[in-house]
Amino acid sequence: MAVAYFRAWAPRGFFPIQNGGEEAVLFCYIYLWLVTAGAGKWSLDSVIEKPRSAHNRALKETLASWEAYGRSVVRMIFAFTFCLHGFRLAFGVLPAVAGRRAGMAMALDLLPRFMGYWEIAGGILLFLGLFARLSALISGVAAIAAYCYVAAPRGLWPIRNGGNEAWLYALLFAYVAVDGPGAWSLDQLSKALHVGQRRQIRPGSERDFSQV
């Protein structure tokens, strides 16, 4: 997918929503993240999985330990492209120069204009990983609304009704809303600092009580 993007779309411009390669970028990073996250319980992998050798178990555990970092990367990429849709919707910038220039417009680009301001704000918050769960929830609802009210009436298949990207945004944002923004985020940093402060305060408090 990455090879296809750099061969076919990247030469047409820097921003994926302009050069027609946004869908390829989203799929590429989702697949890379799934290398660490695995297929999940609802998969044939979980059904046919057999006892593994120590080497295979160690490899799987190592990949799984990187999942929070992979989730952070895919979250930031999705947030960046989602934010670009906001600038297009709110201010009319970043017009398509290839790909869908003469085709069916993406569902996210046909929401009411005021939603563009949320796409900008929500995209920035998600990129930073700040209030990430709430931002992901609201952004996911916006993506679902775009699909239901813009893409779905055009036809059944997302690849034909202009809703492929909206589905991808909705699913990834739903995962972030449930499981958190990953390791590289301001939310995680704030949590780590808070835990560190509690650990520093607790020993002193215990000594004070023992002296009473």
C-alpha cells in the first residue's frame, strides 16, 4: 500500500486529501498497527491458533508490547488527515487536484460547514492525544453521520458511495474512544505524572501518620 501511494499519488501533491491517496494512507497505517495489535478474538487466527514454540511466543509478545505505540502513530495520522478535511470544509482550502477531482465527493466533505471547525479542533486534540477519548467519540459520531446521511443514500458499497474513508475514521476513532490514545499522548503523560506525584506523596504521608 505504501509503495502504491508513493508511486501513484505522492507525486501529485503533499496532502493526501488533495492527491487522491488518502484511502491508501489510512489503510497503510491500519495494517501496520494490526501487525502489533493482532487480529483479535473474532478471527480465524484465534480459532486455529495452536501451541507455539518459545521463539514464536516471544515474537508475538514483543509485537504485542508495541501495540500502544502503533496505536499512537495511527491515531496521529488519522487525526492529521481528519483535520485537513476540517480546513477544506470550513475554509474551502486544499481542493482535490487528483483522484476524486471529477468523481464522487467524500462524505466528510459534504457535512455542514460548522462541522469543519470541529474536525479541526478534534483533529488537533486527537493528534496531541489530549482529551482523546472524548474527542475520538465526537469525531467518530461525525464520521458515522457523514456516512449515513451523505454516503449511504448513494448506494450499498462504501467503495462506490464515497464513504470508505468515513468508515475507516469511525472505526479507528471508536477504538481510541474505548481503549485510549496509546503510549505517545498528552493524556498518557498527564496520567504518568499524576501517578508519580501520588507515589511521592504517599511515603511521606505514611511517615507522618506513624509519628502521630
